[in-house]
Amino acid sequence: MLKRTLLISTILAAVGGAAALACWAFCDKDCFVASAIAAPKSVLDFKVRDIDGKDVKLKKYKGNVLLVVNVASKCGYTPQYESLQATYLKFKDRGFTTLAFPANNFGGQEPGTAAEIKEFCESKYKVTFPLFAKISVKGEDQDPLYSFLTSKETNPDFAGDISWNFNKFLVDRKGNVVARFTSKDKPDGEAVTAAIEKYLAMK
């Protein structure tokens, strides 16, 4: 007769920075019970905080084409806020949204508080697209969303470290990453807008 045994094992697997948790239990009847919390499979599976500190589940954007951008206020690429806003206004009525994530990873170019970042974006560039809380987009403290975006396991076609401020990921209506652009690629440039048009045309 088997003795009652309980074995609980927690596994944290860095799958694109998303932690997978599994738990096993054995019971008297020699049965096996397994429960698992699966790692996120798309951008829409994440929960983040907006610039005001409120939790936002990205699944609210399901059905939208998204441009996910790590931004900074004191960078040579900061004027791209203007074209990010113009692109957002051009396509938003067709189901497009820009999601901006401030980050201070490169040259300390986003040193401000959430309130300062929000004020800067709204007053200087009249930003109306969603702004989120400042995060880290690389390194040991990398945000889980950006771990997912940059990992070969979860985003094999467009993986790789964030190279600088204003890297861009295009996400389709189902939450799949379908394109990536460098800091030099302007949000209203031909490459980016053509890709946005392509995925907006897909229902």
C-alpha cells in the first residue's frame, strides 16, 4: 500500500520571460494530478500598468492592429512621437492602436516620473494614444512583455534584444507579432505604414 505522498514542485521556466508554473500531487489511489499555469502565447495575454498606474489587460485590444514601441523623452528619436500620433490618428478608426512603453534603458534618456512623462507627451506632442508605466525593456529586470517580444522561444521570427529607444513591434488582430522595425524606421514611413495597411486589411 502506498503511503500518502504529496510532492509539490514549482518550475519557473523563462519562456520569453514568461514564467510557467507547474504543480504535481500524488494521492492514496496512486493517481496523478497535474495543474499548470501556461506561459502567455500572445501579446494579448499580458497585463500591464498604464501611465496612471492602473492595471490594463492587453486582451482589451483584441481585434486591433497594434504598434508596440519603447519610448523616451530625451532621445534623438523622441520627435517620432509626432509621427506616432499622426499614424495613430490616421488608422485608429480602422482598428489600429499605438501602445507606448517608456523605458530608461538607453543613456538614461527617460528619467522622468510617470506624471512628468505624461505631461511631456501630452503638452509637446499632443499624444492621445495609450501610454503605459515606465518599464525595463532589457537586462535582468526586463518586463515580462518585452521578454516575450525578444525571446527566440516565444517570438522566433522577430526576436533579439531591444537595440535602442523607439524599436517597434507590429501585432495583428489576434495578438501575434507580425513585423519588427528599428528606431530608424519612421512610424509614418513607407515600410511601417504598408505593414499596418496589410494587417488592417485582414479581418
